Amino acid sequence: MPDMSENEEFPFEDANWDGLEEFTDFVDDFRADPAFIRKEKEKARQLRASQWWKNRRATGICYYCGRKVPPRELTMDHLVPIARGGRSSKGNIVPCCKECNTQKNTMLPVEWEEYLKHLSEKHD
Ligand SMILES: [Zn+2]
């Protein structure tokens, strides 16, 4: 796993996008149809350029941990990854901070569930 801690600017925008989905493929048995993945990724690109997403990101709040971060540090995340059949719909796309993004990328799905549970306990 590459050490990101030295990077001031984590490449959230386009550079990180494909890698994120590929990793999800790797940890999950289910593989969506490549044509479906291409289509949903294209839809995600369009959504990312939309006013809806700009407004969403402008709140600066991470969907998962609830922390407020600079809007430019929020990345677009699919609740259900495209590779697992998730769609690029407004209901499936959330803003996600650097830390949660990194966690989600490095954890197995079951570990990610635990992480989210831990976060919600902290909120209470
Ligand atoms: Zn977060």
C-alpha cells in the first residue's frame, strides 16, 4: 500500500477515480458487466461536472464521518460501487473525505462496515 501521508495534495479528481473502482473489483467476487461499468463511469463523470455535485461538495461535509473539510478535498464516492452493480445516480453518490476514501480503498468490505459502525458510535 502506497504511503499517501507525504502528499500534500492527494489526487482526488480524475487520477484516483479508476484505481478506486479497480480495487473494489479485486476484493469482491461480483463483477459487473464491463459495458455497464463503462456506462456508469461515464455517467459519474457527467454528474461530477453538474451543479448538483458542485452544490453537494460545497457543503464540505463527508458523508461517512461527518467531518467538515475543504470542499476541494471531498471526492465522489459510490455507496454501492459500480463494480458491484451500483449506479451513478444521485442516490448512490456521496461526498467523501480523504481519510474515509483511503480507508475504503484499503479495507475489505467487512472491515469498512466495522469502520462505519465505529464512526456512528462516536457520533452518539
Ligand atoms: Zn470522512
